[in-house]
Amino acid sequence: MTTYFVNGTWNVGVKTPCNGMGVEIELEGTRWIPSEIAQTLMLCEGPRGERENWASDLFKAPVTWKLDGAKLTLKNSHGTVEFKDAGAAPHM
């Protein structure tokens, strides 16, 4: 997951085992309020498609975020996901 600020709008980039998606969000305290969702459409089936659907469904409703050290937790009525800092990417 990545976050970036473009033309006055916060965006979240999410990569699933199947597709990638970008979600425009508004920040409201400890909540991310999603507006537009754009994603590629490779139409994956099985577990890969299920993971993509889960990630897409997570961002269809406001998400509460919490940062605890190197752990970011996103949570709403759909579910909870935790991200941990993997450190710097190795140089090639």
C-alpha cells in the first residue's frame, strides 16, 4: 500500500495478488473517507480474486486508521488489516 497527494487529493494505492487499485480519500480525523475507486480488471478467479474483492470491499466504506510504531491498522465493518513497515527496499 502506498499513499500519495495529487492535485489536492489524498490517494491510496493498493496492490492485490490480482490487480491494483487507487482510492481517492478525504481525511477526517482518524478516518479515511473513500470517494473514487479505480482498478485494473484482470478478472482473477479463486483465492486471488477473493483477496482482490476483499480489498475492494474494504474501501467502499469509511476506514478508521491507527498508527502504532511501525504498524498501520485499517478497520471498518468489513474487516481489519494490519501493515508493517518492511524497511527500505533493496537497491538493485
